[in-house]
Amino acid sequence: MSISKITVLCLLLVINLFSKAANVDTWVQKTDFPGPARINAVSFSVRGQAFIGTGEDSQGNLLNDFWKYDPDLNA
């Protein structure tokens, strides 16, 4: 399932990932985000994969990492 076929829910300081198919009224938990919890992050999708990175941790430290999520691999 590609990113274009699901809705990805990302909440501030939450490291769980959920998806919801457009025609189903149920959220499904996916693999946990492996990076530290963060706020003010940047996220986008390219060719069916989601990317999230940068931002701040809960102590206000700036983060300079980027993570990729592939929904076909759930990783």
C-alpha cells in the first residue's frame, strides 16, 4: 500500500504511526517511529514513501536527522 492510498497520522511528541484506508473506518497501528519523539519536524512523501526529520526533542534540542518510512515494508 503506497502513501498515496493511506492517510498517515503524526502527532506532536508521539512516535506511533497509524494508517487508515480511505474506505475503512478503522485506524491500524504500524511500526513505531524509530527516532526520538519531536516537535516542529518536517515531513513529506516521495514516490509512495514518507520522510520525517529535523525538529526539536522534548528538551528543545535541535535534531538534524531524517527517517524514511516504506508502507510496503512497514519499515
